[in-house]
Amino acid sequence: MKLSNFSYSSIIFSSNSDKEKIVFDTHYPRVEKPCDYGIVFGGVSMIPYRTNVALDLYQRELVDKLVLTGGVGLFNKDRQVPEAYKMYEFFKAMGVLDSDLIMESHSRNTSENVKFLLEMLEQENGLDNKSFAVITSDFHVRRCIGALRSAINIPIEVYASAAKDGVTDLEHWHSNHYGRRMILTEALLLLHYAKLGLISNLEIPDLSRIRKR
């Protein structure tokens, strides 16, 4: 069932079970073989969890280069330092080679993350025959993979490794106010991206309880 067929209000008033089906992708391909690029998505409160996952993949030689993407978010104008720079400082301190770090520091949201980093990688080495490991929070994997696949017109290999923070991940989000708010927000953003065509083929099975628009 295509997510774009639903209304925003139907998502807001949907059950926790349906929100969970919309947001969390439990069948995404895991990073089990070396990838050319590990894309680390920014997010101020989520950066420590995402960078730790990325560092582990790099140290185990499952990603060749780390692409750090994130500027100052649309709702974070009080902050001056782009998220990509914060991540860069962490990886440098952890001994990651400068030549293995690529920064995209101008994007303000996930759609721009994908657009700007792909433009950068296309200019550097092209995208043909490249493989990508999406590194982000558990709740953010579906949107990142969907946006990446939608933005590239050639067949690519896309894998993911999800960071869990004990608050917003699949196992914990429903048990605390912050987690419930984040998952509702993500569900609405997924719907918004689906309606704009920024996510390819986004179909969510078994959403029988939610009314279509």
C-alpha cells in the first residue's frame, strides 16, 4: 500500500503499531561486505551514536571512505558549527585518515544530504559500480535508503547499519515521550517525502487501520 495515498491527519491519529510499520524498516540489507562509501548522516542529538557505528565499520574495513553529511539544520539556526565538522573532529581524534574523510557541510535536511553528497561524489569519482553503506539512527534508515535510491538513476548497491540510542529505536521508542514524538515526526516526514516523490516505491504493508485521504 503506497504511503503517499494517506493524509497527514490519518498518520497523526494512527496507532503506535501503524506508526512503527511506517517508520522502521526491519528488512534492509545489512553491511556485511566492504562498501566504497559509508554515508554518516548528521543529527545533533544522534551524532554520537551514528559516529560510533561508522567508526566500527571503518575499523573493520567494511567501508573504505566516510562521507560526513550535515550543515546547520533548518530548525537549528542557534548553532554555528555544521554537523559534518563535528563528526570530522571526532573521526580525526579517533585516528581516521584525513584522506578517508569526505565532508558535505551545506545540507539542511535529509533530502539535501543526499542531493549534495551525490553531486560531490559524482564530480570526484563518479557513481558507477559504487556501493554505499547508510549509517544513521534506527528510525531514520528507511528515509535515507529511500531518498538515496530515488536520487540515483543507475543501479547501485545500498546497505545500512542502524545506530540505536535506547530511546528512539525500535525496541524503546514507544515507552517514552521523546521517542513517541520522534517517531510521529519521522512518520510525517516519510509521508511528506512520499508525496513529493523524494522516496522511491515506498509501500508499507498492512496499514489497514489507517484511512486513506
